[in-house]
Amino acid sequence: MLRVKNGEIHTLGLLYERYKKRLFGFFYQMNKNVSVSEDLVQNVFIRVLKYKHTFHDESKFITWIFQIARNEMYDDFKKQKKDFYEDIGTVSYRLNSDKNIESEIKIEEDKKTLKKAIDKLSPANKELIILSKLKELKYKE
């Protein structure tokens, strides 16, 4: 990493080969999604280049890169959570004109149940439900 920090960018490939499996395993254990995990590994190495100046030779590289990985995972989680809840928030519920606390609680419980159910779907089915029901696209679209 010190060589990368000193401008020998081509040596980053060696670091990538050494650490990609460990990083992928970490991400996959956290999100159980192969493509997202692969993307996160790539993003980590983009950040390694971007923040190479923050690496210090007294630090262990593995500690430093996993801190970057944790930050990348956290940022991705925040983005996915925000996108998901914005989509779910667009679902409209029919309410009686006489709102009461019981109906509001029921609606909140229904939202939570719906979110959990959608999370359990395969990515293809999840995408289908979100696009057709939440984004109001037709099945053909």
C-alpha cells in the first residue's frame, strides 16, 4: 500500500487480488447479494485510491481496508434504506374519514408487514412488485 500511496498505482492490482475474496465474503455475509457484494468490493478499491493519502505505515493494511469496507457498506445501506422507504412511502392506504389511533396503528403494522414481505422476495420478484405496484408501471413495461 505504501507503493500505491507513493504513486505506483499499478501495484493496486496486487492488493486487489489479495483482498478481493475477503472483502467479497464480508459483504456477502452482510447482504446475501452477489452482485451488490461485487460492486461494493469495486467501490472499496476506488476509495482506496481516493483516500490513499490517509494510510499510515504504522497501521495494518487489513485494518485500514476493512474500515473503508465498513464505511462503504454503511453508505450503501443508508442509500438502499432511503430508496426503499421512499418507494414504500408512496403506497397509499384508504382511510376512513374518522381517523382514530387504532386505524393508524393498523396502517403502521401493515406497512411493516409489507416491507418485511417485500424484503423476503427474490430480487427479480422484488423488482417486479416495486415497479408495478409502487412505481405504477404495467407488467409489460
